[in-house]
Amino acid sequence: MQDRVKFLMCPMLDNVTMIERDALIDGHYRYWLSRKNLLDKSSRKCLFICINPNTADKINDDRTTITCMNFAKNFGCGHLYIVNLFAMKGKPPKSIIKKPNSIGKDNDKYILEYAKLCSDKDDLIIVAWGDDCYKDKLNRAKDVKNLLRNKGYKLYCLKINKTKEPHHPLYLKETSIQRPKTYTF
């Protein structure tokens, strides 16, 4: 049974915001995380697909989650969802992606489930896993891109790195990007 934590005060956005938080955590894996701004009446949804979860959970936010929340808010989305190429929690990502079973047995199922949830014409699916997958021997980024492309999902990114991979949101200024770019690969 999943616990739901509602109506927590989150002073990390602007002043005081009411956020409904949820996540699916199974041992060392976090398959998805959601944040809903209860003061925002927008039904628009934003999905970020990052590299792997750090410390955010059903109650606490980490820097990446806060940054994604701010981007989603700036893009006019009241609902934020985060999934990852690798569901295993930890850092740094380069060490996590080398571990056996770092993808997580149900990860593709949740990536597709949340992509479908965020596939309305006004919603955004933002790929944002950064460069740590560039030399990944598992080709995980390529597999997920193909998985999403085969389902016909339109993908966006905040910025494209020199490696042609989508930039991770953490080191971008939230106000510097007015609209995400269409991501083609």
C-alpha cells in the first residue's frame, strides 16, 4: 500500500506553496516521483526523464526535484512527474549505472506509464539525463529513446549537450529557458 503525503508546506519554490508529494520506492529503487502544485489550477503535466534518482522521496525534495519543479511551473504545468533511465538510487550516476540491476526490473513499465500519462497535446515529456550515459555500455539512453519513439511520443529537452545528449536540468537557470526544445535523435 502506498502512503500519500498531502498538503506539506514547501518553502523552496516561491514563498509558501502547497505540494502533494508521492513516489514509488522499492528498496534501493525509486521508480517514479510526483509533485502536484495544489495552488496551480493548470491540468498540464510535465514528465522529466533523468538519469537516476538521488535522495528525493515521498516527503523530501532534492536539488534536481526542486529544479524540475521550477521548470515545470515556468512552463505552465501544475503536475510534475520524474522517472529515470536507471531506477537505482544513489550518486554519482557514473557509479550507479555500472552496478548490476541498476535499471530496475519494472523501470520500463513506469517510463511508458508516465509517458502515456503526459502525452496530451499540451503536456511535456522532457528528456534530461545529461552526459553520464554518453559512454554507457548498456546503451540505456538509446534503448529508452527507441522505446518512446516506437510509441510515437513527442520528446523535448531543455538544451542539447555537445555529445548530442539532453542536458540535465540541475545546472541550468530555470528562468533562462522559456520553452523546451523539440528533441530529435
